[in-house]
Amino acid sequence: MKIIDVICAKGRTGFFFDDQRAIKAGARHEGNAYFGAPMTDGFKAVRQPGEAISVMLLLEDGQIAQGDCAAVQYSGCGGRDPLFLADDFIPVIEQVIKPMLVGKEAGAFRPLAEMIDRYELDGKRLHTALRYGVTQAILDAAAKASHRLMCEVIADEYGTQVNDHPIPIFSQSGDDRYAGTDKMILKGSDVLPHALINNVEEKLGKQGELLKEYVGWLRDRILQLRLSDDYQPIFHIDVYGTIGLIFGNNNYPAMADYLAELEAMAKPFHLRIEGPMDVGEREGQMIALRELRRTLDERGIGVEIVADEWCNTLEDIRYFADNKAGHMLQIKTPDLGGINNIAEAVLYCKSKGIGAYQGGTCNETDRSAQVCTHIAMATDADQILAKPGMGVDEGYMIVYNEMQRILALRAAKARR
């Protein structure tokens, strides 16, 4: 089954591009807007609309395979590719990628995905968002050409088994960390609430007191609203390096003391903290996370540390996993480029005994979330992000429903 055309459509994502440097520097937050001067190259405002490109591959039998190019909310920082604007990159798809794909057989995923992912233009690999969306479309094309589910294509080509049970879903609240959390509890989210603790004065507290208060509220709210004692969600809170800002990025004893206080506030629930510090470069970040994990483990503190910033590519993930830089790594799906790297990353983490959180960003699309769900189900990720958006309901629905479709279709296939 050959690919006979490549068609692009400019799209919107489920959230925004945000200038993380400006936010950390104190850009004023009011409602859904940020006020202040942008600090990251390419940004015209601290917050601007997220953009996507839908890539559609027309197969010779008339079927259409689809993937969406998208980039993370905090583009252009933490070692990531720059801002992804559709008008800048549609010409690259039409002039460079389309000639590479038209006429190619679509029955296998990996050869075409690796070709796109490794291709260099003017000595540089293509923008991660381009590689991300085009390889999604290639996976869908392989599935349609061979009459399989996308998860079955991944399982067949990477030597795995598709899960016969759901993967824990991690919901994110954005700044609406109170009302959003209520939605998560009522829907039974397995992991919650992300909480977007990206500012010391407004969200963490100069001694960490605001986050401590929030964790206590979160604990009490679950105990109040849960329908059954069996509901025991994991707390997963992203602090965007702010704990390191108040205690010092390398002050592991002080950070461990504070995390122990948070752990006590969270009980009886388990706590994960994502991005406790951001030292500004890859090796230093790896060392800091490795040493903080070691300190926590030696002291018997049960808080799990999750790596995010500076752990972007497949190579980064291998580097952090080899050095046990955290208890869990976020595989931030758009940052890896080709989705073939997502499968590789999850499997590598699991081989090293480190948690594989198949994440991503609120700034994705419904399509990228669906495709990522298939990869998670084929590789047995430890948790998957509900995406896109920060409204809770929509992202949770998209990921949950796609997972349930996979389970139902495979169960029906087994019965036949």
C-alpha cells in the first residue's frame, strides 16, 4: 500500500505557548493571561496561542492516515527546540518531507519513521514537532495498510505485547488547581493533579509553605469526596525547579527535609515531585537529581523524584536512566521528535528499573494524544498524561476513551 500524497492543515493545540523564562522571572498572572515582556526568542508575548499542523497521508486505496505536529507549552527553554509556528513549517513539509514519502510503501512503521527522524536539513535534524507529527501519520498509515491497530503495529515491530489492562492516567489542572482537582477526584484519576507550581511567591511560598498547605488541602479533599476507600490516587506535583530556588539547587539535605514534610502532609497518599530543581544544563541536572534521589533513599523518605527539564531526547533519557537521576523520567513525547523514540524510551526505562512516565504537554492535540495512547499500551508505560488542555475533562476523556477502545477491540478480536 503506497503513499500517494501528503496534505497539511494548519491547526490549534489544546493550550498555549508560554514563555517559561518570563514566568519564572515574575511575569504577572491574571485570569488566563500573563503580563510582562517576553524573554525567550520567538515569543511576541509571555503567552500566545498554541499552533499545530495536521499531516495527512493519502494511501492508494483512498484511506487517509493522520498525525499532528505539536510542540510543548514551554518551547525554547530547557534545551528544547524553538517556538513552532505553522506558517513557518508547512513549507518544510511540502517541499522536503512530501518528496521523501510519496511513492513509499506504508506497511511497516519503523523504516519510514527512522528515515524522517534521522533526516538532516542544512546539517540539522528537523524540528521535533515536525518529526513528531509526521511519524504519527506514518504509524497510522502502517496500521491502515495492514488492517491492525496502531498499538499492534508497535508491539509487532518492537517485540512487545499490548496491555490487557488500562495504564494509570495522570490528570493536570493548570492554575485551576482546586476546582480542577475536584474534577479529577470525581472522575477517579489515577494520578493527580500536576498543579503547575511554577512561581515561588504565588504558588510555592518563600519557605515552601504554600505548597505544603496545598498538599494538605489535596489530601483532605480526596478523603472528603472519594466514593470508596479503594480510591488511592498518587500525588504528582510539578514544581518547575522552584524548590531548588528557595533551598539551593545542590542543597540536598534541605530539599530532603522539605520533601519529608510534604510526604507527611500527603499521607495516606504516595507523593511524586517533578522537577525539584533546574540547574540550567543537562549534566548538572542529572547530577542534582541523582544526588537528591540518593539522599531520599538513604534517609528512607518515600517521595519519588521525577525528571523533566534537560531530559528531552532519547539520548537524554538513556543518560538519566543509566545514572538513576530520579525515580521516574518524564518521556515528554513532543520533545523526542519521532514517535519511534517514545517506544524506545519507555522500553529503555523499564529495562533499567526506572519509572517510565509517558507524558507530553497540554499544548498538544486530540490526535497526538490518541496516537500516544497506542504507544503506551504497546510498551506498558507506568503512567500516561491526560492531554491536551488544562480543563481536565477533555484530556482525560480522550486518553481514557482511546484506551478503552483498544481494550474492547482486542478483546473482541481474541473472542473471534
